[in-house]
Amino acid sequence: MKVSKHTIVAGEAGSVELRPVDPEDLYDVYKLISPGDTVRATTVRKVKRESSGRDSTSDRVKFNMEIKVEKKYDYDSRSDLIQISGKNVTLNEHVRLGAYHTLDLALDRPFVLTKDVWDSLALEDLKQASDPGDSADDLAVVLMGEGLAHIMKVGKRATVTRARVETSIPRKHGPSVKGYESALIGFFERAMKAFLQHVDLSVVGCVVIASPGFTKDQFHKHLLLEAERKQLRPIIENKSKIILVHSSSGYKHSLREVLDDEKVMSKIRDTKAAKEVRALQDFFSMMSEEPERACYGPKHVEVAHHEYTAVQTLLITDELFRSQRQKYDDFVKSVKDSKGIVHVFSSLHVSGEQLAQISGIAAILRVPLPELDDIEM
């Protein structure tokens, strides 16, 4: 993310100019913008122009406008686009003051974001987004089954699905064997094309091909043979980055199994995604081995901290944090002040999705608190 100079102070109003340059930056944009913020960007609108006679023509006109955000639409990792809508707050000749308008925020399009208050989460998001050493992708994953492949990129702050390839594969029996082999090769070709289109092998630290059975091995063999036959230098020069891992399916939920694999964890050990996975593993281990030193749910976690100052490690999803920003901004600061460790999980990482399933907030405690069991959720 390209970030211009700014003088933002925690707890105060401020503006910053941003320019997303890769798909993961768009997720940062999605996280940073909240209802009530204002966004100034270039937009396009069709404008009717009168011509000679009775006919009129429509021209597409570019102009700058600023809206007060009322809604941001769900983030789609495959569209490379963020849409926000709200009321126009500046005078211009194309959209009347106070009228609703939708802005499209896309790659390489700069815009200015203004907040009335920059809280701790927004400042942390901005810091991570603007870190020049934080732009490389950690991991590329090809999750496969026969006839199904998901091409995914696990970055510092988001897991992005870049492509889905699906092909009907006939049964491998009797006279249909040749049809099966032909369909499988066609599927591998499509998966390889999507892989090369969406994964920059010179940037990623590791490529994982995962599947049940032997599909991963067959695809890996096809990839290397085609690379030699067609002299595909990106694959030839980076084939040592590719590792094969078992997964129970080619569906996206199997990514959790991939990230749990020791070979994969050793490759991404120091990344945010890996730290989140380990923190969640530690929580579930504590729940199993010493259940009185682990709790989840807003009420239990808040009582553990406010009444006992017992939160050693706090796990919270960014989605829950944003739903009640002031409350959780103060809570996170308080936990840190008491020497607690805080992990804010990305809702677009598989570990964040898993944490969301148990309320979005959990804690490992310094001491056992059996009395929490008496509190209703």
C-alpha cells in the first residue's frame, strides 16, 4: 500500500492518502474504512450532452467527489474492487450535495480517507498496510480434489481466493478410462494456467499443493513436466519452493489442515497467519488440558479481566472489534496495560473464521477461574 505523509494522532481526527497496489491492500482498505468516515476519490458518471437536432449523447466524465460513508459492501477477494456508498458532502457539478453515490476503490487508484477518531485498531491496520517490508505473499496454496482446485494466497493480513477451477471428471472404470485420463489432464491444464496467472513464484516464500489421495502428486508431476516441455522459467527456477501436503478435500475449509502441517508451519513460522494459528492452537490445548484457565464469549472474557485481571492472552477477531470499536479499543488497551498479550485475528484468515465460530473472543488465563462456569453466556 502506498501511503502519503500524514500527521495522524491516536484518538484524534486526521486524513491520509492511500493507493492500493496489490489485492491484499484492498482488504486493508476494507478494514480501514468504517461508516461515518469520509472518502474523497475520483469517480465516473455518465452525463447527457445535448447535440444539434433532437438527439443527445452520453459521455463518461471523471471528477473528484467526497462522500460520508454509510455502507461498505462485502469484500470479494476475486473482484479487486471495494464499493462504498454514502452522501455527497462536497459541491460539484455532477452530483448534488446530500445525494447518495457509490464509489469504487480499486488497484492503483488513490483516495483520501478521513476519520473523526483514529483508534488503536485503525492505527495498527494503517501501520501494517504501510510497512514496505510487509508486501510479499507468505504462502500460495493449491487445494485440490479430482476436478476441483482452489488457488489461494495466504498473506500477512488476509487469505485471498484468487481462482476456482472446476471440471467434470468421469469415473475411472471400464471403457471410460480414456475419458477419465483426458478429463484429468484437461483439468490439470486449467489449474496450471490459473496457478501461473495468479501466483508470482518469485515473490511467494512457499507453494503448497494439497489434496486427498494422489491428486496432488499427479498435478505436481504434470506441473514439472509441462514446465520442462514449455520452458516455463517461473516453475523451473522455483520448483524447490513447492511442497506436497495431505488435505481431506479440495474445498476451502481444508486450508486449516494445511496450515496445521508441520512442514508448512516451518516455512511461515514468523508470519501473522502462523502466529494466529499457534495462538488458537494454544487456546484449544488449554481448553482440553486445563479448562479452568481458558474461556470464551464476551461476558466470560470481560469478567476474567475486569474482576480478576487474569487475561494472559486475548484472542479477538477484527470483525468483532469493529462492531463495537470504542468498547473493544478500551478493552484491548486495558489488557495490554495489565501486561497481557493481544492477538487481533483477521476475519479473512482461516484461524479468524474458526475463532468467530466460538463468539469471536477468547482468552488464556493466568490462573484457573472455575467460578466463570457459574456465569451465563
